[in-house]
Amino acid sequence: VQLQAFGGGLVQPGGSLRLSCAASGFTLDDYAIGWFRQGPGKERDFVAAMEASGGYTYYANSMKGRFSISRDSSKNMVYLQMNSLKPEDTAVYFCAATKLGGELLVTSARYYDYWGQGTLVTVSS
């Protein structure tokens, strides 16, 4: 069972970036998928999550309207589209998977069983 996040990079403020999360060894549709991020010297924070089988989606308040999580079941992939990026969005972004459901659980890193290695997003001019 493995997750791999990729697609990070350097982007200017106001720009967009799409992160991808690829799964191997299991079917992503059977899991809730979350995106979390960890900035320099900060804790790992919730960004967005989607319930199993493309159900409900949840976003951290500061990401609502700017970020969008989606799945492509045919490719066993999950994406995080990030628009209107700000310097404070700079962080390492992780994707994670859990069999659990419900907003309280899927928005908390402690309930995730599988983690990707993270991809760095730098927002700077």
C-alpha cells in the first residue's frame, strides 16, 4: 500500500497549481482521502478531504473557494487544485488515506493510516 503525492513547485502569488496523489496496492475509492500541509516550523494542518467513493468534501476555512479536491477513479488518483495561491500557502503538502468517514474524523490527521511522502509548494515572487 503506497501513496505518492506530486505536482508541487514554485508559483507566483495569485497563481495556480494542481497536486496529484497516486495510489498503488489499494483502490482509492474505498478510502476517504485527505490533503494536509506542513509549513516551516508548523504543525501538520488539514487542507481538504473527500469521503470514500466521491462523497462529501470538506475544506479548511482559508481554502474554501480557492482549493478543490477531486478524484479520478479510472486512474486511481486524487487531485488538489489550488488557485489564488498566497505566500502563506507555502508548505509541504501530503495526501493521506483512511477507511474512516465523517467530517470530524477525515479532517483530522490522527485518523489517517496511509501517507504519501509530501510535495513542496512554494508561493513566492
